[in-house]
Amino acid sequence: MSGMLASSAAHRRVEVALAERSYPILIGPGLLRQPREWLDTVRGRHVLLVSDSHVAPLYAAPVLDALRGRTVSSLVLPAGESHKTLAHCALAFDALASIKASRDATVIALGGGVVGDLAGFAAACWMRGVACLQMPTSLLAMVDSSVGGKTAVNLPQGKNLVGAFHQPQAVIADTDTLATLPRRELAAGLAEVVKYGALGDAGFLHWLDQHATALRTGDPETLAQAIETSCRHKAAIVARDERETGERALLNFGHSFGHALETATGYDTLLHGEAVAIGMVQAARLSARLGMASDAATAALTGLLERLGLPVAPPAGLDPQVLLGHMRLDKKNASGRLRLILWHGPGHAVIADDVREADVLGVL
């Protein structure tokens, strides 16, 4: 199917080349209103469109219009990370059942990371797996969560603890949707962009530093370049390690700390990207504490995140022992031992096994 997708001069294309099949990421303006670019990836006649209360009123109409002639159901979820739950995923199953969706059905995820994760997980579960088309409308979803097939929902005990690997048919990133993104949401997405430079591309990190003002103010061309570069980095890593048995774990730089912060604050205080920004600073500080990297590298990363409008310190009043408890449930851990992504400085992230809890508490 993915071979049918063409890209115009105004659109950028990144290929995710997996062992079993490849799929495209299309990046550019107006894609949601250009069904010729993506309609061939919609399998069968049963379609479930999943969106949320912020995104659906803005962008669902042209997608639904392109699906005329099929049996379509729409599920509009409440917006926000706190709604990425098994209970809301069950609503997707109910919607699929209501249209008698068969194994050649397609689930379309139109929204940010919450919608993409939940809809993707529903697609992975329905009849043991149906097609999913990712249509990310937030910067964070465009550069990270929509790419690579990680799908999940949260539990009160931790983030993304129930999930599955389920690769999409394609990722359609309409950059026009970023124009309606609140400034805070845009900044949150930039945290995941910074992550790619921090973990494996010091040159990209320098480019981000040079273009921080344009990125923070939402310059379309600068954002498109950042999205394409980020997607190329993720696509390459996913192609080499689809199921996160090794290198793909590096994509979690800042996430062990960040997920603990999200869980401890009930998923309703920090945006995911904000938690990741704080988590990257904490990971850098821990790296410096362990003698792996310099304090200057931590300061430079902290300064870049601040210029992009991101928080760099956790909310006041959080108990370090509680945060550590949440980190013990992190999916990267093995046999009860903390396994964190740390760095030797810009562009050089590493997997660190057997990190002492006392050192982690020292930065929490």
C-alpha cells in the first residue's frame, strides 16, 4: 500500500524500512485535505476515526468527507493524557463492534500522542490486529509517538504499562495543523526534537540552538526541517531495532525520569514533552554526577530547553522516594535493576545498567 503514496514538491517523505514491510511518513501542508496522498492506505470498508474534543472540530471533516462510501464510525475522546486509559480504549472496541468491523478494517488516529497511542493500541487488539493510519496533529506526535509502532494506554501505577508494538500503514503529518497548536503544546513537542540531537546528533543539537527562536515562534519551514530530521533519526533506529531489544532504548533519553513525573502528578500537571524536558536535564545531571559527562554539557542542554520555552525543574513538593518508586516500574528495567538512558555529552547517549538508587535520589 505504501508504494502508492506520492509526495509533491511541497511535501517531505521519510521511509520507515522494516524487515517485513516499509511505510512512509509524509510531512507537509494541507495533507488532510489531499486524500489522494493517503486514501489508498485505508484498507477495507470499515473505518473507525478516533480523535479528541480539541482536534475533531478543527480537522475531522475533510477526513470523514474523503471516507464517504465506507462504513465509518467516529470516536471523539476527551482531550488530555489522563484519558489514555483502558476504559476509553474500550470505547474504541465498542465503536468497532457497532460497525461490525472485520479484519480488513482501518483505525485512523487523528490527533496528538494520546489519540495516536490509544487508537494504535485499539487497532493492535481488534481481531488481533487491524490496520492503523496515523494522522498526528501535534508536533510531539509528528516527531515521535506516531512513528515506530509503539502503542499503549496508562494505568494509575505507571505510564504506557499496557501496550503493543503495532506499526501504522503510514504517517500523514499535515504541518498546517501546527498553526492551531497552543504555544505550550508546541514547546512540548520541541522537547522530543531536542532528544534526537541529545542522543545521537550533536550537529542537529547545534542547529536547534541556532534556530531556537524560529522554532519557538512556530516558523513553518524551520519546523518542517526539524520534523523531517527527527523522523529520519527515529526511522533509522526503528528499522535497526523495531522491538526495542537494544539501540531503540536510546529514544527514551529523559523518559524514565519524565514518566515518573507524569505518574506522580496524575497525568494532568505536566505535558509529556515538559516531563521529558525535565527528565533530560535530570539524566544529564546524573551523568555528570557519575563522571560520564561534564557539568557544562548539562548547562548547555538546560539553556537550550529554557530558550524553547520548556521547564527544566520538577514541580515543587514531589517526594523523591515516590518518584523513585515509579521509576522502578519502568519498562527498560531488568530483574529489578534500574536501567537508564544517560549520556557522555551531546550526541552520545548510552544505556546504563545497574544505576545505584542513591545516585538517582541525588538528582531527584
